[in-house]
Amino acid sequence: MEYPLETKVYQKNNTLSLFKLFSASLKDIYASRFLSRQLAERDIKAQYRQSYLGIFWAFFTPLATALVWIVLNNSGTVRLTDTGMPYPLFAFSGTLIWSIVTESIKSPMQSTNGARSILTKINFPKEALIVSGIYKLLFNTSIKLLMLLIFVFFYGVGLSWSLLLVPVAVIGAVLVGTTIGLFITPIGLLYTDINKIISFGLQFLMYATPVVYALPKQDGLLKTLMTYNPLTPIILTTRDFVVGTVSNYGYQFLIVIACCLPLLLIGLAMYRLSIPIIVERLSA
């Protein structure tokens, strides 16, 4: 589906209006909803069409990471503090939620980078690439949550009313990750080193987040980093919803989400402004 070319007139006295950028982005997101869904369906089918193990790869990485820490903990190689729940469930839920956040951060760049071949040839709302990436994230996340439910039952945690809040918390995690990804995408598309730096940095950031071990009780550098890490309440609150415990970080979780909403709009505006420059560079 090809969209009519947009005509822009640049004048010396023109001023940039963030409100108009926000409005135009949201309008294009709505107008390209069908295209976003079609792109997502195409990519999801391509992702699993030639894969022998299929959807297993959706949760292989968090499962493998959790397994390493489970073995280290059970063997006594690493001494971890009490987590208040079976450690395998703690480790797997943490790595799974972390994988959702990291995939959300990388999604805008990967979706846009994957469409390089059509960016310079077809005129369409580029916001459709962001939305299609979110659709793929939610599809893969639904598979991961099913695996997480199996862990919950296997370790005898059982059902609780807070499980109904898990999708809300996961959407919050996707929102936070996508917001961060939007700010990274413009420069990441121009310089391939950025993608490598982000992947490398996220590996270190995981250890400053209570993913595979609990928040330290004693004051220190690690506790300070975890306390002020905006991803900490995302991980802790979602995990608490999974196991049915009262979350002590629900208020911080809401603050992070509230801060992300205006930042998301700013990120969309930056994306909209930068895409014509990126397309020009790609077609040069």
C-alpha cells in the first residue's frame, strides 16, 4: 500500500512545533495500523519458517542464562542471598523480564534497519516500523509468559489474582524499552558501532539490576546503582506480580511509566525528524 508523497515547504521564518510533530506521528501511527500489522505478520512468519526448533528460540536465551546462574548457585560457586522464592523461578522470571526489556530497546533500531531496502523506494509512514516491532515483541512475549506460567506451577507457587496484572506490567516494560530505543535509533542507524555498544552495555547493566540476584540489604555501591536504576522497579514489580507477592516498588513503577509517556512522544518526534536525513544518507 503506497501513500501519497507529502509536500513540505520550508521558509526562513518557520519554527519547529513539537505539538505538530506529536500530532503528525500519532496520526500516521493510526493511519498505518494495517501496514504495521502486515509487516509484523511477515516478519514473524519469516522468523520461524526456516527454524527447526520454532518458537523455542523465543525463550531460549533467558532460559540458558537462568540455567547458568542456577547451576552456579546450587554448586556453591556463587553465594546468593535469600530471594524469598525458589531460586530457579527467581532467576528465570528475572532473565525473562530482562529479555523483554532489552528486546524492546533494540526493537526500533532493528525494525527500521530491517526495512532499509524499502525506506528509499516506497513512501509510507515510518512509524509503522515502530508499531510492527511492538507487535512482534508482544507475540514473542506471549510465548515467554506461557513458559513462565509452567515454571510457576512447577515450583508450587500457584495462581494468584496478581497474575492478571502481569500483562499490564509487561506492557509497561515494553513502553520503557521502546522509549529508550527511540532515542538510540537515529544515531544507531547512521553508525553501526552504536548497536554493538548497546549490546555490550546491556550485558553490564543486567548486573546493576536485580535480575539474577536480590537487591542487596547492606548499603554499598551496588545497592545504590540498583536503587536508582529506573529498570529496577520494572523487574521487581513484574516478578512480584508473577509470584503473587505484594510489591514494594509499585509506586516507583508508576513513576517510571509516567516519566516515559512524555519521553515517548519526544522520541517519536526525534524519530520523525531524523528519518528523512537517514533515508537521504542511505540513498546517497
